[in-house]
Amino acid sequence: MSASAFKTLYTQMIENGGDYDALPKDLLRKDLQVFVKETKPYFLVSDSFFYVPAYFTKAALTEYQSKFPTVNVLDLEGKVIVITKWTLELRKVNSTEVFTSYAGVECRLIVHSFKPQLKESLHPTRYPTNLYRDDEFKTTIQAFRHQQVCAAAAGKKIEMAPITGGKNVVSQGVLANSCGEW
């Protein structure tokens, strides 16, 4: 059983603290051949294990429309596309509103250039699931957030709540999460 390309890429991105340039160069040069799971309301692409949303730049859509004027992007559902130029970015989001996120963290696949493989059809042998519902990936995000809290705590003097006394000070000794810095 081969590993998920998305899980590998996204995990490395988060483990690097969201630094896209720190990813191994051999991974960044590879084209991503993906199955289009859904085109609306979200454009979801799958590596046959997991699905993630694809965010297209305006230039990518303009280039696509000039090269393939007869094929609407929304008609690519169930087809294979090759993403030839892409980047990843880490974003802070509201996870109650963005279902492809976890704990306020979303890693976004930004598509700069792509082309359809119209003659190729892919029949996934398994149903892909949301990457953000994978337990290992959620643990990676939790570790990332924990590192941020520890880094914030290293710069602050934290006074712990006294064992006795300290009446009417509920927040005494509690460190607020500062994960919005990236």
C-alpha cells in the first residue's frame, strides 16, 4: 500500500511551521496527478487516499480557459487533472466554518497551473476521506499548536495559581493560546 501524497506534503508543511521553502525540493518539483472528487461548492481533489480543496489563482484559470476553451472547469468532476505548478500555504481559519481544517489550521493547495487528462479516467478503489479527519494528521496539527503555545510561554513569565488563596482570580496561571501569529 503506497502512502498518500497529500498526507506526506501537508504533514511536512506543518512540521516545518508553515515554511513552504523548507520543504524538500524534490517534492516541490513534482506534478500532482489528482482525481477531481467534486467541483462545487468546493473544488476537491483526491490522491486516492484523501481529498483536499484546491484553490486556483486567477492566472491559473485564465491560462486554463485559453488552452481549453471548450471544457468548463466545473465539468472536470470525476476526471483526472495534472497540477503542474503549485504551492502550499498555512492559514488560520475558523474550523467551524471550514470543514477542510482542524483546530483553526488549514494547509491550502494553491494551484498556479494545471491541465486536464480528458482521455484518462480513474476509478478509485477506495473512497477518499477528508485529510483533516485522519487521526495522525490531527496529531500533527495538535503538535504544531502545542509548539506555538510553548514558544509563547518561553517569552512570558507565567505565574502559577497559588495552592491556597487567590480568590476571585479565575485566570491565574492560565496561558492564553497565541496560535494566531503565523
